[in-house]
Amino acid sequence: MPPQSERSFLDPIVYLLPSGRLFIDTNVLMDTSPNRAGGLKRLFELGQETIQRNQNPIVVPTKVIGELRKHSKNEASTVDERRSAAIQKAGDSLNFLDSASKVGLIRQDLGDDTNPVVPHKVV
């Protein structure tokens, strides 16, 4: 892989335009890496105006919401530190998504547990 200074990055705002669509999967919401802390929040901050202007919210499939709920219901005090952080992250993500949904930044109405929009395994 080339050094970071030689890599080119895609501008995520392109996917918020009328011709694009941006999907967020569970692993993005559950990421506890300090290197990427705050990245998703920053995406929403940078994209808020574009999302609202184009009425093209970021998609968080129903299956992802279900997975977050499942994780957040676990008891954090009975597991190791890493798992406890993931449980807390799931709850925080649900709160974040609820707030973002209220202002039209995301849609959570696509897919269900039997027919998800975003497959979790590529065969």
C-alpha cells in the first residue's frame, strides 16, 4: 500500500448528491479505534447541508439498527474491557442515529431481518 501522502481519498460528499447513495454498516458504527474516533460525526457535520438540500439521507439499513440494539442490550459489567466498549458504542450509536434521523440526515427504513439491503457476507 502506498504511503498515506501518496494515497487519494474519495470525497464522501459525492455520495450524498442526488446521483449517489451512502450506506453505513454495523462495523462503521461499532468501530472503537482511537484513530477513527469522531470520523462518522464529522461526516454528518460536513454532509448535513448537502443531505438536506438534496433530500438524500445516509442509509442505515434496518438490520444494522437491529444488530446495534442486540449489542446494546448486553450487560457491559460482566465482560472484558474491549467488549464493554463495544456495548457502550452500540448504545451511543443508537442515540446518535436517533438524533440524526430526527433532522433528516439518515433513513432507517430499508430492509428487514429477513431481507437486508446490505449483505453481511459476500459469497
